[in-house]
Amino acid sequence: MTSSLRTRAVHAGRDDLTDLGVHAAPLDLSTTYPSRDSAAEAARIDDFAAGAELDGPPIYGRVSNPTVERFERALAELEGFDHGVAFASGMAAVSACLLSAVAQGKRHVVAVRPLYGCSDHLLESGLLGTEVTWAAPDAVAAALRPDTGLVFVETPANPTLAEVDIAELAAACGDVPLAVDNTFATPVLQRPGRHGARMVLHSATKFLGGHGDVMGGIVACDAEEAARLRQIRFATGGVLHPLAGYLLLRGLSTLPLRVNAASATASVLAARLADHPAVTAVHYPKLGGPLVAFEIDGDPHALIGAVRLITPAVSLGSVDTLIQHPGSISHRIVDEGDRHDAGVSDQLIRMSVGLEDVEDLWADLEQALKAS
């Protein structure tokens, strides 16, 4: 039976609860799982080491956890993939994707700026043994090499909200896997796998959790890539805590409602900001969404300090509206010249719109703009 994303968001990862006789998804906090048959456990560990999913009961929390697996299945379903692999944070998910390419002897990465500042830094630093070539979307094909293991893009991009045609980029990648960071759009607004992306990443800390109280990351992908990512997760230990998995699964159930409601408010605020005399530019994605970026001719730090209802904080995707100055926080780690070349000006402000009333938010923005 087919159903809408809104319906699947409520039921994904919970399809067996009626048969289990429970209404809420169980939370399993065990770190280890007893077994009297150590020979059978050894065989299962061998299978896992070869990349297979475990059949039967869990073995150890660093291998798998039933609550986390529910979240993995649910997000994979929403993104249109068969598998999801969850991690302790969005950056742990990014790191695992890079390590997967390196492990296959493909250390070269082609990436499109702008990216989240820490993703940019990780690639630029080569800390994981990768070498990066930065390329515009229409120059990705020319940047590919025999040792290119991954093409990495974020669309809409952090923090400028620049958009990339995923289908065109996937075609330009050829046989090289395209990984798309879909944190800003979520599967509510776009499903990159439908357009040729081989891996879809999320900082689950943001909209998937939705309440600013859980940290995690996840990659939706095919079986082959999932097997490699599970091996890397087991070896490096970047596992998602079961309580985080529980909260993230719960967050998915309201994801479409939250994203659509916040997007409607963001669209109104983007239009009003565009007409405000203190605002020199507004960046708002064609696909919509809850994020708005804008540039002012005044002091961005004064504006950040002047908001009273809006929360001046890093991160995004919460039920409350968050505002930050990317050049000082999320993208401070990126070289200033590279930051400016990617469109992240010193006057740019990024706002993640929450679920407050639009008029209350606009009143706070208006008084803060006067202070800038």
C-alpha cells in the first residue's frame, strides 16, 4: 500500500508495534546482549565483519541497537533508500563517507562550495587522508580523476542557500558516487536519491530531531555502501546513542508538519525582508524551506545582539527560530578568502525559522534591524 510522506513519517519504523502489543517504540538501552551460544555468536560476528546485517538478537551496542535501527529504517524509507546508517553526529556521518572512499583506494574528492563550515574544513585539511578539488557544479565533470571516490554537495547550501540541480550533477559524476547533504531541505522538500544521488546525508541534530535536544547523523544509501559504513562505524566507534535514536524516530513523526509550517512563515519573512531598507540582499531557495539568509548594510553583530524573541544561537531546525552570523560562527573555520568566494559575506545573516507566529517574528526582526 502506497501512502504520502506525511503518513509514512508517522508510521515508518513503527510498523510492527501493533504486533508487539505496544504503542510507543521500545527504547533499548543495553550495551551488551547475553548469549549462551558463543560459537554461534562468533559466526555472526564474522558475518558482520564482512559487511552483513546481523540476523537475530543484537550482540553489542557498538555493532547495532534495536532502537537506532528503527530510526535508520524510517529515515531510509522517507529518503527512498533501502538502508540507513546512523552516527553520533552529522560530522561523524560525513567522516564515515570520506573514510569509505579512502578505504576503496579513492582518496580524491570533488566538492562544491559552499558547504557547512566543518565539512569544508574536514575536506580542506585532509585530516582523513583525502585530497579535495573545489569545483563549480558545471565544472565537476572536468575535475574528476581516476582516483575520485566521491562528489560532495550540499543543496540548499549552508549558509547562502544556493541550489544545485542534483540530476544534472549526478549525470556529470558518471560512475563516481554523488553524496548530497540534505539537512536543509529534508525529505519533505526534496529526495536527492530520486535524482541520482547515491548517498544522502543528514545532520539529524537539525530538522529530523527538531527540538534542539538531540545530536546525531545518518546516511541513506544502498546495501553495498551501508555495509562499508557499518564496518567503519564499528571500527571508529561513532555510534548513535539509543536515546538519541528514540528521540530522532519520534521527531520524524512530526517532520512534515514542522517543515511545512516553518517554510510558510519563512516565505513571508523573506518577502518582507526583501522590502526592508536596511536589507541589501535576501537569499531564499526556489524549493522553499524554513531557512532564510539575508545581508544588511549595518552591523550584523548588533542585529544578533538585539533580537529578543528569536534565539541567537548556532544550529538550525528547532521549533524556535534561531539566528546567527555565519562568518563568526558556523563558517569561521573556513579561510576568509574562500568564505567570501563562496558567497559568505561578512554582512550575511542566516535564520532558521521555527513555529512561532509570523507577526511576532517580524516585530522582533524589525526592532533588531533598527538596532543594527
